[in-house]
Amino acid sequence: MKRLAIIGPGKVGRTLARLFHDAGVFEIRALVSRSAETAAEAAAFIGAGQVNGDPADADIILMAVPDPELAQALARLALCDLKPGTIIAHTSGALGPEVFAPLAGLPVRCACAHPVKAFSDPARSVGTFAGTMTTLQGVTPACDELREAFAAIGGKTLVLADDTDRTLYHAAIVFMANHLPTLVQAGLETFEQVGLSREDGLAISGPILRDTLEAVLERGPAAALTGPVARGDAETVSRHLESLNAIDGDLGALYAALARATADLSAEKGEASVEGLLAIRELTTPKT
């Protein structure tokens, strides 16, 4: 069985290590962290691993450190006595193969392996990982090895082109995943203005949030659109903006920006009147 080391055994690193350990994919070896306590907690969660052991002992080294620390961590790794053929992979979404520059000239194989998942709670992430897409980018032998490993823990993989703009790739994910909780929070704050508690707000909106997401995934964003903008109902949008701006200008500005973008998507759907959508764009365009 090949040996796996984790540098940065935080939420992502310990989740993946636990999955690989439970599935018998890799023997978990070094768990390297600036904090021995963090490494020990990871070892307890995973059920295996050597606290701050030697990563050069591994066949595969997974770098799961925060993005600002990745370049320095790779520079330190380059000073280790790495075995020929060692696979080095990082889990960053925003950074690409260019960060492996400190390893240039060494007999190692490098690849990016970005699991597109919110790892807010490792215990929960272990149970919900199946079906998660991990994008791969790098040399073919490393990508092939990683593809098999992620498949063994129930994941899916997609190889990105060598010239993929990682910044835009990551921004796309942030648009859809990271900003969704912010939109829900905006809705909850608006509910509070009419006396509804956070719990009641989530109870009201939970079913429609799930239904909308399922519709988007099944039929695409334009086909899934509903609501006043999709109908070209400028009068309702105007009332919303008036009320939101009266209580919180930031909420009003957020609503206006989203309504303007939704008007463009509604034009693609083709069910709203041109006049209604033009009126909504006029209402939601900042005045200079």
C-alpha cells in the first residue's frame, strides 16, 4: 500500500486522510503542522498518522495548507530528501501548477487536486464526500494516480486544461458556493424586519432553496428562474427596493445588483416582456 503524508492536516487534509484511511487506499504516515496539537488532533480523527513525521517517507504528499502559506511550504519541502517519483499535490482552488516552481528539477510529479466542497466540519464532510468533484491539473502520471484514489472514496474527477485560468475558475466557485450563504443571510435579515425569527425564516425558505437549486442543476439557471424579475414585474421590484432602502441601503444595493443581473438572465428565458425588463434595468442601475 502506498504511503500518504499530509502537510497541513486541517479540515481538508484530515477529511481526505480519514477517507483514504477508512477505504484502505493509502497508509497514512506523516501529519505535518506548525502546531503539534493540530497534528495530534488530526491523527486522532483519522485513526492513523505520525505527528509531525517525515513527509519524505511518503509516496504521495498532499499539501492542504492555506493558500498564503503554500509557496513557503513547498520551498521547505524542496529541501527534503524526496524519493524519485513522489507525487506532490496541493488542494488549492485558486492556485495552479505554477506554485510547484520550488520543486523544479527534482524527480517528483506534481498536480493540483481541488475537491470542490465546503469542508466546514470534517466529521460531516466524511459522510457527505461521495459524489464530490475534484478537479485535477498537472502531469499525467500524478493525475492518473489521484483519479484512482478519489474514485476509491466515492469522488468524481475532472482534468482541467493546462492553460486554465485558476483565478477565474476559483471565482466561479465562489460566486455559486461562497456567496449563497451571504444571500440567505440577507434574506434572514429582511425577515427579521417583519418580526420573523431566524428559525422561522429558515423554515420558510428551506424548501424553496432546495427546490430552486435542484431546478438549476436539472434544467439550468435561466429555465429555473421564477419571481417578479422573471415575470418582468417592475412594479413589485420597485416596491421591494423602496422598502429595502428604507431599512438598509446595503440590502437595497445588493437586491438591485442581483435584480439587474436576473433581468439579463430573464431575457434569455424569454417569458418576460421587453418593456418590463427594461424598466427593471432602469430601476436597478446606479444613478451617477
